[in-house]
Amino acid sequence: MMQRWNRKRSPLHLLALLFIVFIASSILYNESSIRQINDDPNLDLQQRQHETSISSSAPNFSTAHPKPTPVELDRFTTCKSTLKYSGRRANWVDRHRVELDHKKEDLEECDVFSGKWVFDNSSYPLYNESHCPYMSDQLACHKHRSPDFGYQYWRWQPHNRNLKRWNVTEMWEKLRGKRLMFVGDSLNRGQWISMLCLLQSVIPTDKRSITPNAPLTIFRAEEYNATMEFLWAPLLVESNSDDPWKHADILVFNSYLWWRQGPVKLLWSSEQNGVCEELDGLGAMELAMEAWAKWVASNVDPLRKRVFFVTMSPTHLWSQEWEPGSEGNCYGEKTPIKDDGFWGSGSDLPTMRMVENVLSRLSSKVSVINITQLSEYRKDGHPSIYHEFWETLSPKQLSNPVSYSDCIHWCLPGVPDVWNELLFHFL
């Protein structure tokens, strides 16, 4: 299967490369067929638990080793007296950056990404699955006869503060006159569908419309002169058009799982003979992220455009990681993981560190929605076997539900609704 980057209209022309994804095995992700990614379960989980997750802002400035106060260079300053030059090196001070660093310290004191899941069947779910006309059969677990509805009733509770309470009218006012665009893979598409379901109920039927399912799908709300859009670009660098990116007011990006399918072959646009270079998934993702980051740095004015990056969505393919000695996966799971700080092999820490490093260079231009660990706890939130199948299952498969359980995507209502509550919190 090949994912090509359009040379003529690529939004990431700064690196000018074409990505061709080579699937090393028969494992394949696409929108019509789900396969499980068989990660190595024999990982050092104890080491994982001592690692830290992606931070949501610029690098921390430690107060343990204070640096000399930098000198501001301002050509409008009038000198009132002079001293002999001391040899100090002058630095430029970005006042805006200093203000952001103070904001960062405040945010760290009330980190909304660190917390626990609380059962709450009085406030949740935030919508009814059957009342959302945009629900995907890939995510409609209740419709496809899930015997357990408990996955709908969990609320994310940060440790040190409360998450901003979801308000449909307030969210629409934030979107008035704007284009909200989700750009990424099927997990990002699930978050977009979640947002549609969260917001569509207050828009009269004759005042809303949606384009046919396509690489770019657009929902329009006439009353608010607003759109909520999804652009299919699982590798970020293979978008077919730069126009949607450039003119959107709020962009929500993600990328992860497609880079875990095997080696990636790179065809550089300067190569005339079709000779490719092969690179591991992590290295190729880093190239793509750097190209994306350069696009953001060159095209995003944070006063006019908001950009969010959603961190990796974990998988739950190996139950032995949360229940030693077991041989299953997410199938049959009914409650979240209680182990605070749990990490499974569905969250790749080297990838997280790479993404953190790239995002840290963008300073105020990108806000990070760190969904990874809070989603790690939700082994119960996947469709498992309760979704639409686009191919006939064999008797052998049917006799072993674990073998065809979807432990990658998420049921709706469910975990992606919390991702959107976090987005609402930061807008």
C-alpha cells in the first residue's frame, strides 16, 4: 500500500519528500478493515513506569542553577549613565516568551492530564449514541450489541483541579465564524465524530449539513457560520492539499499508529531515478514531525490561529501487562486500570520523547493535548468485537473473540469525548 505526498500542493514543502509506506507484514490499517498490531509484549514495564510522559509546554527552566539576568536590547531606551563594559554578553529577551513561561508554571500546578477516572452515571454520557446521526459503525458499540454500557459512564478527574465543565453553547460561541479542522488518522477521525455528536443536537436539522465521506469531510452549522472538518492524513506529510490547513482557525493534529507498521521507504523529490531510502518508523516519523513543525513555525500566528497536537492514543493488545499471567487483550474488560502511572506497550516512550523534543521548539505556536496516560487506563473503552465488520469472519475466528477484537479504536460515547473536553478546556 502506498501513501504519496502530492508534490505540487504539499503543505510541507520545506522537506519536499515523498513517503511510501512499506508494510513488512500482512498487518494493515485502513478505514474499512482493522488488524491488530502485534507489539512485543515482553517489555520492561518497570522501566516504563519510571519514565515521564510528554509535557504540554516549552522546556522547564530550573531555578536550581539560576542564569544571569539577560540584558534587554531596545533601541528606544535612553541611557542615563554609563559604566565600563563588564564583558557580559547581551541577549535578546522575548517578552512574550517570558509571559508564556510564567503561564506554564501555573499550568503545571494544576495539570489536567494527571488524574483518575471516576464512575459518574449522573452526568455521563454527554450524548446518546443512537441520537447522533454522524455516529460511525466502527465506534457504535451499543448498537452492535455490547452487553456492557459501563464504558460510557467514566469521568476524567484531574488530581489538583476540576476540568472545565462541558457546555455546548459556550463551545459553539468559541467556534462562531471559525473553521475547526481535525487532521490525522482514524483515531483523530474518532475525535472529530465525538465532537460532532457533542455539538450537533442544538443545531436545527435544516441549519446543518455535511459533505459526503471523503479525504476532507466538512460539517457546517449555518447559525454559527462555523465548520468542523476532518482531513485524512495519517502520516501528516501526505496531505493532498495545503488549502485546508492554511485557512483553518483551529487545527487539531495527531499521528502515531501508521508509523508502527514496519520500515518506511523514502523517495526524495530530488531523486530522478526512483531510488528510495529505507528508514525505521520512528526515524521516519521524526522526519515528518520536523517537516510539520517547520510548516507550523512558518505559517502559524498564535494570535490568529490555534494549533493543538494530540499525543498518541494507546492500544491494549496484551492483558498480561495489567493482569500478569493472562493471555487476552481488551476483550471482556469492563473497568479502567487503577494502577496510577501504568504504562503498557501500546504507548511507545521513545516516540513520546521524540515528539516532545519537536514540539518543545514550537513554543507558543502549539498546545499539547496529552491524552496518552489517561487513555492508558481505559482498557475497557475499546470496541472489542462490538462494531461493524466489513468482511466475513471465519468459524475459527468466531470461536476466539480475542483474535478479532479491536483494541485500537474507542467506543462512543467514551474516551474521545474526554479528549474534546480537554480541547474545550484549553480553547
